[in-house]
Amino acid sequence: GKGQYEHFMLKEIFSQPTSLKKTIEGRIDSGAEPALEDIDASTLADVERVRLVGSGTSYHAALFGAALLNQSGVSARAIRASEYDVNTGDPEPNTLFVAVTQSGETADTLGALRRAKRNGIDTIAVTNVVQSTAARIAETPLYIRAGPEIGVAATKTFSSQAVMLTLLSQVVADAADGASTVDDVERLMTDLERLPESVEEVLASSDAEAVATHYLGKDAFFFIGRGIGCSVAKEGALKFKEITYEHAEGFASGELKHGPLALVTEDTPIVAVCTRSGERTVKNAMEAQTRGAPIVAVAPAGHEAVSEADAHLSVPDVHPVCRSLLANVQLQLLSYHCAATLGRAIDKPRNLAKSVTVE
Ligand code: M6R
């Protein structure tokens, strides 16, 4: 049941310290290379490029994974499952296909996975459901072990997928290239191991409810971020529209000035995910602020975005990749509190189903 929580979504947000512990268990060994059971790293030695495919939130996890693989020195692309057959030629040999699907039953994603198999390339399914269709089709299922997710809005499974893909990215980079080129990989691994505690910290101290009530009733919410932060911004916007029924969009920070800026007014808060120092996102957010838009900085205390912003959602000062995951937890809470204040059907939003089994 929901226990002390009013909604499954809130329960699932608060269970992330536990679900992340399960995802990580036995897979990280204090600072060393991650170890993934079921994958024989030697089979990854020939991987030259990775295609990550998913739908909705799982597509955003795929974007997260692709950004990280590219930073780690492995060429990668995230593709929306529903666009896979129209927008993608047959893969070259030495391509690794990764299906990202919580349920393992999403028709669009299964269609892409089947096609990849027909093409004879190696397939992995990152999924939450043991023996799901995706797990059975793919050569290698990688289970995120997040436990059942009841709320239609994916929360803990996104976090676990992103962590799983972070681990996978390092295993692939090590096997294919000999070493990952991601910044400060040792800190990444130690901070990933401590991520459950960091999430606990965010959950205990979040100002998301106050920010939600302060800005509710505005025309639209724009979420911006760059690189990995862009995948978090897009996920933040999807969650927001899904459960609040309010208008929200997620953009790459630098794209704001190429069109969406025309929509910006004092009634369009900009939620800026700033997880690296010296980020251009700050400048992009300030361009919107000049047009009257309030800025909510999702950043560590002391980040240059914070002094410029109108409101702040804090993330612990950990490795930038982990900050992004923690920023996402803040955005989950922001959406949740907006939807709760509006009295929405949070666990079963109108028109949506937990698992979409039609194309
Ligand atoms: O089960 P899957 O991860 O394949 O589901 C994919 C999407 O349908 C799903 O993530 C959807 O976008 C969620 N309702 C988002 O909260």
C-alpha cells in the first residue's frame, strides 16, 4: 500500500534511497571499475558505437546514458523508440543496442529491439521487470532492481535506469577503449556509491513545495539544461505536464534564444538545471530573466547560478553526473507538489496508462 504517503508517486520518490541501493548493490566496488553480472566484458571489446532506445521517461534515461557514453569516449546516440524504424538506417557491425524500458513491455521499444535483433547486432535490455518481454528478447537483460512502480509517472525507475546506464557506460568505455575519458571517474564512482545518502539529504531538505506553491498559476514552465542536464530538463518537463496538466517544455539551454525565447514573459518561470561550474546555462537563463522570467536554479549552494536566481533548489556538491540525478529528484518533488496543490489524479493521470502496449 501507500503507507504514510498520500500517493504512490510520493512513496516511490521517497523510496529512492532504498531502490538505488538495490540498483548499485554488488555492482560498484569502492572506486574501482563497476562490475555488471550477466555481462562478459570481453564481449564488449569490439563495440564502436552504442544506440540507446526508449520511450518517454526511458528515452530521457537513454539521452542521459548517451551523453555520458560520449563523455566517456564511446560514440553513442539516443533514439526515440517510436522513431527508430523511420529515422535509423540499419546499424553497422560493432554497434551495441540498448533498449531502456522500465516495464519491458512498451510496444514501440519492443519493435525497435526486435529490429535490432534481426539486424544481428548485440542487444541489452535495461529493465525493471524480470522476465519481461524485453528481457527475454535481448541477449543480455540488465535489471535495475527498483521494485514495483505503481504510479504512472516514472520516478524511482528513471533514477535507477540512469545509474545503471552510468555503470554500463564505464564498463563499455573500459572494454572498448581501455579507459573512460569522463571527468574524475574515481569521484564519480565514490559519489555514485553514496548516491542513496545524497538522495536522502535532498528529500530531507528540499524547498520544492515552497517553490511549487510560489510559482503555481503561471502560464508555462520551461526547464533548461545542457548535456546531461538537458536530459534532466526534458524529464522534468515531461513529469510536470504529465501530472499537473500544466504547460511545460524542456529545452537545451542554448536553444532558448533560437525561438522559445519568444514565449518568455514574467509568467513563464525558467527552471535551470546547473550542475557544472562555469555553465552557459546561467547566461541563457539570465537572457530570459532580462525578459522578466523568474529563474529557479537547481544547483549546488555556491554555484554562480544561485546568486542570480529568484529561487533555489539545492543539490549536494558531488560529481556533476550525480548532481544531475539529484537535480532530477528536486524536479520530481516540484512536479509532485504542484500537482498535489492542484488536486490532480497524480497516480493515474488522465489519458495515460502505466505501460503502453500499442504502437
Ligand atoms: O515501461 P517503459 O519504460 O518502456 O515506459 C516508457 C514510457 O511509456 C514511460 O516512461 C512514460 O513516459 C511514463 N509515464 C513517464 O512518467
